[in-house]
Amino acid sequence: MRLDDAVTDIAQGLLELIAPTRCGGCELPGVLVCDTCASNVPLIEQGAACPRCGAPEGRAACAECADVDFAFSSARCASLLGAPLSRIVTVYKDGGERRLAIPLAGIAAAAVGAVGQGPHSWVLVPVPASTRAIARRGFDHCERLASALGTACEMPAERVLLRRGGRDQRGLGREQRRANVGDAFVVVGEVPRRALLVDDVVTTGATLDAAARTLLDAGAAEVRAVALARAVGVCPAPSPPAT
């Protein structure tokens, strides 16, 4: 065994003593995602999903996006945001378990296949987190997810967008979400002709829509979207005006 390999093994052993690996879904020791949690992820049947927004059972008539125009031409989500995936995502994003990007990318890969890339070359573009979120977490969770997804699907992943300002989307209604991200993105990299946006969770599609509009305005010919999970029926109604 080479010296550097031995040092790596010792470092990994010490890390396991200090912070042992546990399943992100159920905390079973020794694995990032155990077989039971992996088999219980609420996957979306892609053949029945809405091709516009990725909602389940929306192929024929989708109540989630019927009255909304999106800048992206199609979207697919791999799973519903339900247990155990919801907890795994939380452990990844807010618990600092960055290694979960790889198994999460394995789940999200189904959405990449379903969205239909066609014969042209596509580039994965992560939807960037806010600078405040990156400072709090220590990393950009979507950028890391897109990188792992690119490896899994053998596609290039490029950092093209930067996020500025805006409130946290949690707790906002549909119209509030759209207004909150209306001008939230700026281009910081070369815009691909065909971009496949990557997000972790889609609720109303407002964030993806804003990111897609930014890319199209900057010269992209087409933008599609994929996401790890879809939150359905959880977006609260807009807050009433103050009296």
C-alpha cells in the first residue's frame, strides 16, 4: 500500500469515528442511503407525468400548470417530495452531508431521460442558490447535484447563472414566488444553445421559469428543466393584504 493511500484510509477511519456515516432517510449506520429508504422513495411514473411542469398524473390534464405560461419548454421531476426523500434532501442541504449528491443524482437521472433531449447537445445548468444560502450551508447544493448528475448521465454541467437578492421562497404563494424571482438571476458564464436546468425541488415552477427566461434572453435557443423532486399541493395561498 502506498503511503498516500494509507494516509487516506487513516483519515477516513478517523472521520468515521468522529462523524459516522448514516442513512439520510433513517439514520441506519454505515450507508448514505439504505436499501429500504432507496426502495421507498416515491418515484413519479414518468409516462403519466405532465410534460410541461413534471407534476404526477398530469399528462392528460394538469391542474398544477393549466393557467401558467413557462419559459422552459418542458420539465420532469424524478420523485414526489415525500418521505424518505424529503429527509434525505434536508440532510444533504442543511445537514452538510455533501456526499448525498451522488445517490440523489442517481434518483434524478430518471428525469433527465424522461425530459427528452433530442439529437442535439445539451448542457446541464444548475439553478444557483442565493449567496445567503451558500454562506449558511457552505456550498451550493444544486451546483453539486448538477455536477454529480452530469457524471451519472455523461453530460457537461456548467455554472452559467448567479442568483442575486430575493427572499427565501418557502412560505410564499404562487404569485409571490413569481415576483420574488422575477429578476433574481444574472448570467456569469457562457450560455449554451440548449440548456437543461437542474433544480432540487419544484413547487410552482416560478424559480425555473425565471432562470429559463434569463437564459433565453441571453441567447439560449431552448431551455428544458429537470428536478429531483416535485412538491404538489403544498404551495400556500398568497397572504391577504394588511389591514
